Amino acid sequence: MENQIDKIVAQIFRKEFFCEDVETAKEKVTAAFRKKYEELLLEYSAIQAMGILMSRYGTVADAAKLAGYTTEQIASWHGGREALTKREVVKRFRKVRYGIYAGSFCFIFLVVSLMNLFLYRTLFWLLQTLLYALIAAGCAAFVYKKGEAFRYRCICFDAGAEGSMKRLLDRYYKRMLNSFAIAFAGLFLLLYISGIGILRIGMNWGEVFSSIYSGVFLIELVAYAVIKNTVCVWWLCRAFPDGRRRAMRKYSGCMAACSAVYWSLCILVVFLVRDKVENLFGVVSLFAVIYCILWITANLTIRQNVVFANLRLNLRRAAVIGMSLLLVSSYHMMQMDRYLLQPYISTINRADIMPDRITYNENNGVYTITTEKEEFKILQLTDIHLGGSVGSALKDYKALTACYKLIQHTKPDFVIVTGDLVFPLGVMSFSFNNTAPVMQFASFMRNLGIPWAFTYGNHDTESLANGSVSEMDTLFQALSFKTSGNLLYPYIQPDITGRNNQLIEIRNADGSLNQALFLLDSNDYIDGVMNQYDYIHDDEVQWYKNQVERLNEEEGRLVSSLLFFHMPLQEYRTAYELYEAGSDEVEYFFGANNEKMIDKVCCSEYPSSLFRTAKELGSTKAMFCGHDHYNNLSVAYEGIRLTYGMSIDYLAMPGIGEDTEQRGGTLITLHRDSSYDISQVKLTEIGGEMKSDR
């Protein structure tokens, strides 16, 4: 019967304008009708009682008087007020909305300006602060000039305008709630990053603040959404009775309180298990997923009690907007840095190894590692293929976890990555970015504290990638030894072909040269044509020869050296064909070539003189490469050991995430007498393989 009374009151007031006073009157009349109905039931039947109500109080004036209104109050609902149409409401709110947007921008830019002024005093930041302040001043001037349009006046609406006001209130109220949800989740993430940075990495508060402030744009965006949506709801709400405003405030407060309690418990759990769970990032992700599910459930159920229409869907508009947003956001997301793995990387602890002394020669760009160990271990990792995007996040996590397992198991003194650290090819990785994954891996290795070096592969500076060759070189130098203490990337390089050609010396405690490690660039493509592979050029080979001869002269003997590069030489193909033919010209050690491409060995069709020169010099007895992800054969050919490193890749080749036998690393153990051992470390054999989810 309560629903019947609601319908009767709505029918009585159907010709009245929609405004706060009338809506409040409807609430009071409804309450009065229910009370009167209960009194009439004492003497009459339900049908008779309802009939008496309709006959006695069937007009607005009679119904209002029953609720305690005077004739003057009823007349005031119409007197001196304008009744807006739907079109006029939309037009007026558009002006108000522009003012709210400008005011929100003003507040955000003013806060950022003050923070910049307090934190940074360089000319660049002062100019940026001035720009922000000017934008804030412009927004404030706009709000002041248009102030009359933003001021709320008691307004009445016709039936069409009433529907528009209800739809607008629903829309911005839902946006406000969702922006609150994002803000709470973001606050938790900031607290998590801060806690991990201080407790696990030993960062100070200044470093933590700088790390958070680097993402200030996202913080500004969320803050802007919260302020803008909240103010819009506040303005729209004033056209509605106090009862609805109270209900909305109550629901908003309840959701905020529940979110605060939920995330507080999450922070407590993360703090308690921080040293007991290896994948703390996974725990945080699980909390976020659960929160999203709970929030969506509340939106679909409880929220319907405080909004006029819980769900509205215009399929045509949704399809057009959705496709447009998908295309635009996809393109921009492929170019933007994504640091989704940073929380996981922050949990990586320093490796338990005895450090060696590392020096850098400013004149020739040569790093020297001096070790007192009987055995010095080098781990070759290759073709890690990090995407650094939302689409590749899971596979990136698996790749980094694989590297971590291999490093944990082998405990190397030095790591060499032989190319294709990143994969900025868009379709497979959903990213054109090659800077973010490099920074992530550098951060990963910095946390481990293990020295490492890097040779470029054919994918690291793709033509579609954000970072050019020169920009990547600048980035690597910024991340190198003087900054990180463990990346051995030279600040000066020889004036020859290639993106990074370097020599790293491994010396014994007495200063004698144990091994000369040459990292040569096999370059990428001829004239930029995909899969028309480049090669190690003659000037690179000549530089290698000059360095070997110089070291021979300085040491007074034939030095021992090892060569590392990304793409195999043609001699790798020759040796493989001889091995397949059963020739005794090659000596087999381990592994197999299971490459799924047409060519089992994907080398350049342009011959390099490197192998012939190395054979003539007699210094280099072993070469190491990557590139062919399923190849891990190691054979000796014409006195030189040719070894394919086991790949890491979960991303670049279709279906490779499901394959396991090719994944691992290559361990090179140097002895004091310059002899060495080479062995494979398969991820499946150390219990570190993570299968992809189908």
C-alpha cells in the first residue's frame, strides 16, 4: 500500500514544477498521507480509506495543507520563479560545468605551483612553476568573470527539465564515487611504494618522495576528477530535497569508510607478510582485484537505492565512444612508459655475493674487474624481451622472475645480456616503448647489486620505438656505473660502426689479465629492412684486433679473450650444418638448434671478417650470441667454441610462452689460469619455469 500512496502523491503533483520546495513538499505529503491512512483504517476498509484520501485531499492545495503548509507557502512555490525547459537546463549547466572545471584546474595548478616552488629552485622548475601559476590565475579569472552563472538560484523545472536534472545528478554522482574509489586505491599504492622503498630498499624519505613525485601527473589527474565531480554533484543536489541529499551523503560516507577500512587492512597484511612472501606484488594485485569486484558489486546493488536510474546504456553512443577511446588510448599507451612491475622489482633483495673491485678508465672507456676469487662466474642472459606495457605486464613479470631464479641459482659475479633486452614492436608487446623496460631491468639489477653489461640486439632500437639510438645511449649512460655502481656501460666509445662496442678486463688479484671480454654490436638491419640482418663491420673487427694486439704487448704474452654479440656469425651456420652432417670438423659439447624459423640459424647474408680475424689472432677461443630463441647449441669449429645462449623470451615469438626447454642461461666459469668452463643452466632443472596461462 505504501507504493500506492507514492503513486497517488506523484499523480497529485504531476502538473507542478520540479524544484527543491515542491520535492520537499511531496515527501511531507507522502508522510502525512500514510499517517492519515493508518487513522482511517481504524474505521474503514483499505479501499474505503484510500477513496476518502483521494476525495478529501486530491488537489495540491488540500494535500499540502494536510502536510501543514499554509496558503502563502503554497503560493510561494510559483511566485517570482522561472521555470526552465530541458534545453535551458542543459545550457545553464554547461556554463556552470565550465566554471567548475576551471576552478578545479585553478586549485590543482596552484597546489602544484606551491610544491614546485618549495621543492625545486632551478631555472627550469621556476619557469615551469611560473607557467602553472599563470594557468591557475587564468582559470581563477575565468571563474570570477563568469561568477554569476555559477551562483545557484532557486529554480523550477518543467517535466522535461526534471528528467535532465535527474540524469545529470546520477551521472556525476556515479563519477564522483568512482573517482573516490580510484583515489583510495592510488593512496594505498603510494603507501605501499613508500613502505617498500623504506623497509626493503633502504630509501630515505626524500628518495621516496621524489619517486612518488615523478608520477605527480597521475596524482593531479585523480585529484582533479575528485574535485570536479564532487563540486558538480554539490551544485546539482541543491535542486533536490534534503532527504535525497542526506541519502547520498550517507552512502558516499559509508563507501569512503569501508574503503578506508579495507585498504588499512591491506596495508597491515602487506606489512606483516613483507618478508614471508616472495611475490609481494602479486598480493597487492590480488587486493586491487578484490576491491574492484566489491566496488562493482556495490554499484550494481546498494547504489540503486540512492540514484534515480542505476544503469543507463546508449549502445550507439557507447560503441562510437568506446572505439574512439580504444584507438586513441591504444596508440598513446603504446608510447607511454609503464612501470607496472616496479612494485615487484622493489621487493628484490641484494644478492649474497662477495663484490669485486671495479674501476673505469676515463681515457679509453674500459672497465676493469679485479677479483680475488678462485673462480669468477659470468652468467649470459639473452633475448629477455621486456615489453614494458599493460599488455605485456604478465610476461614481463615471468621474464624478470626467470632472470631472478637463474641469478639466485648460479650466484654469478657478472651478468652479460647479449641483446634484445626489450621488444618495442607494438602488436606483440602492445608497446612502442624501449626506455621503460630498460629502466626497469636496470632497477632490477641495481637492487640485486650484481655488475652487468649489455650488447644491443636488433630489436632494442627499432625504428618504431620511442627511444632513438642516441637517446638510448644517453639513457644507458645515465643508468651506468657512476649512478648505479653496477652497470658497466662506457661513457666514451670507439668511433666505429655500432651502438656500443666495449672491452671489459677481468684481472686476477695480482693484476694479471685473466680474460678480455669484448662486447661487439652485430647491429640491426640493412637499410632498415626488417629481417635483412646487418653484421659486425670491418672497422669493428679492426678495433677488436687493435685491442688484442695492445693487450698482448702490455701483458707480454698472448692474452685470452671471449667475444659476446647478439646475432650469430655465418660460421655458426656452417658449424651447425657440419654437425648435422656428422662431420668431425666440429666438436659437440651440449644443446641443440630447434629454431622454428625457416632458417635454423638466422644470421646475416653479409659475411663478417670477425671469425677469420679471431682465428688468426689466436686470442679468442669462445664466442657467445643469442638472437635465435630456440637455439642453444655449443660446438667447437676451427678451434673456436661457438655457443648459443639460452633465451628468456616469453613475449616476442608466438607461442613461446608455452615452451620451456629453450629457456635458461649460460654460465661461464673463469679460473685463475685463464681457462674456463661453459655450461647450460636450464630453468626447468632449477624449478624456476613459469608456464603461461592459456
